[in-house]
Amino acid sequence: MNHLNMIDPAWAWSPYESGSGNDWSAKQCGHLARRAGFGASSNELEQFAAQSPADLVHQLVNNRSETEAQQKEYQELARSVLATGDAKNLTSRWIHRLLNTPDQLREKTTLFWHGHFATSAEKVTDPVLMLQQNELLRKNALGDFGEMLHEISRDPAMLIYLDSVTNRKNHPNENFSREIMELFCLGEGNYTEKDIRELAKCFTGWEIKQRRYRFNKYQHDYGSKTIFGKSGDFTGDDGVDIVLEQPSGPEFIVTKLIRFFLFDEPIPPASLVKPLAKQLRNNGWQIGPVIETMLTSKLFYSDKVIAQKIRSPVEFSLGLLRCLEGTTNILELTTDLNDLGQTLFFPPNVKGWDGGRAWINSSTMLARANLVRKMLDRKQTRFAGGGLVDLCDKHQLKKPEQIVNWLQKMLLAVELPADVRKTLERKIDSGKGNREQRLRNALHMICTLPEYQLA
């Protein structure tokens, strides 16, 4: 039985308010930071706590917080990557941005769309095209889904990945039309094979020239098409609009957003999905307001959501660094992430990463432990510019129990068992090695615990 069926949707999506018996502390702020981004430093959590939940999330959704200097830095990094001609170098560039940008929610949502509109540089080897798509997703991440769907349908990287550049009137290619219905907008069971065939005809003549979309009128099928009961001489844009009109679209997108931002399992029931789907439809497919409703809701701050997601490899590694003001060798971190199964710009297939429980097995748990060990042993890894001893001194953490309390607050969605806490305190206080090494060993232990795998 799905326990979420018992939740009143009116309660679930009503605003969470601090006071009146509710708490708005480091726990709630840390929860928001992990879900709306990749974690927050102690100073950032204090800034979060100084605002109301509603004002804070509204700011995260609506404000572009990257400075001109940061945007210039990312552009310079992009140029250096493109100069190599190797799309594999895009991964490290994006990891750097995810780690350093203050615009965390936009980047987190861009990562969501990267998995949703999955396109791999394994096939699209031109880094210019892959970077263009990444910027397209970032620009539209919190905006108009319909506009993003139109743009992604003309995106050169997507056209190549789903073979739309070979879509000719005498041999319509059905790859993109199938995926726009099944994976991008409607979900399985909400279309027919005829709808796919007819929609494919709409995209005939779409091709690429000099890295840009081009319409080849000589290869377009100008005949009448019938899609979802509508008939006419539809163009590709007409076909996208018809798909967007289908009632299952908002429900499909909202379901995926809930599972990305709130919980992995179970699949949210229709009773919870419908209010947000209605909001999405009534607001003209605007994504930002729906995410704002989710991140300010009573459900979001309940035990039905807190610690109910498994960290992806990117969340697992960047969360550690962002929460503890850390820096490391990004190129080596990117290589380590490959072993955990999440290489950005290289999703495994058109469905993207499965996520959830698929991230965790005996092999990946070992790889996660090894990643943290290598990161902590790396000479380039710094915390607030120094070592963990310096970080503890900065926050006036002297006693082992103070350090464990602080690390738990910064890194974990749930409390540590009492026996584990004692073990960590002993490791810090009387373990082998100097104080810096003892702290790093304790931090490594925390990151290998089941509790740290949960966001």
C-alpha cells in the first residue's frame, strides 16, 4: 500500500511556516540546501535561517545570483574546453560550476533536465553542440517548459542523438517523436504508435548545417497528419504544441519533479500530483512556481521527505565539499565520479540515470568509500583554505563531541546512532595519527555510513 495515499493534498502543498510549534533551524535549512542545491556551508545556513522559508525559496527560484566575474570565469573555462575539441572535458567544467556557483537551484534543476532530456557526448562528440545544449537547459531550467521543449526539439545535439538529422519525407525517423511522447512529455500509455508515426512526419526536413538547426523544405512531408485526433498539414512546431496540449503532460512532468526534489519512492499518487499539475497547466507550463510550491510545502519538511532520497554520486561528493567549504582537484574528482556511474554529459542512455536505489550496491558503496578516501588523502584538498584542524578552529570546535555534533548538523539528514557517535569521538580523540589525520579518518567514516548516503 502506498502510504502517500493517506496524505491530504491540501495539507501537503500548503506553506510550511516557522513558529507555532514548527521549527526553522539548521536541520530544515540543511534539508533545503541539499535538495535545492548540493549543500551549504555553516555561514550559508545562518543566512538561510535568518529568512522565512517562503522568502528564501522565492529568492532561490527567482534571483540570478552569479556575479559577472563568475559568469566570465565560466565562459573562459568553456573556451578553454572547446579549444581541446574533446567533449569529455566538459564534465570537469560543469563540476567546477556546480561546486562554486551561488545559483544552486538553477544548477540543480539544470542537472534534472540533463537527465530528462538525456543526450550523451559518447555519440554527440562535438563539445560545442553539447555545451550549447547545456546552456539551453540552464536558461530554461526554471522557466517555460513548453518553450524549452520547442528549443530542445531544434537543438543540434538532440537532433544528432536521436537521429533526427536523417528524418526525410520518404523515410521518417520515429526516434525523436517516440521519445518526446514517452520520455520528455507524456509517459508510456498516453499515446499510440500511429501518433508516433504521424508526429515523425512533422519533423521531416529538420537537419543541421554548420552546427545550427536548418529546415530543408525539400525533405518535409507537407501532407495531412493526424495526431491525437487532430488533422492538418502540421509542422514540427505544430506537432510539439499538440503534444503539449495533452492532459497527461503536466502530470508526467510533475511526477518526475516530485521524485527528483522530494523522494525516490514510492511513485507519488495522483491525489498529490494533480494540484501541482493544475498549477503547471494554469501557469502556462512555468516550472519555477511549481518547484517553489514543493520547496515551501509542509510535505517537503515532513518525515515523508526528509532523508527519503539517496544521494547521487554528484550529490555525494559535492555535498561534502560544499558543506565543509572544501576544494579539491576537479579533474581527479571527475575521474573518480566515473567509477560511481555518473559522468555528466555521458548519461547511460536516452532515459538518463535511474537514480534512487540504483545508485547503491556493494560495488558502488566501495567506490564511494574509495572516492572519499582519495579526496581526503589528496594534497590539493582544502577545507576553508586549510586542513580540517583549521576548519574546526575556525568554528571553535575543540572537543570531539562538539566536532561530531557539528559534522552531523552539516552533513546528515538524520541523527547518528549513539554507538556510532561514540566511535567517532574516540577516533578523533585517541585514534592513530596526528589530529589532522584523525579528523580525516573520522570524516571518511561518516561518509561511508548509511546515514550519509541519504539526502
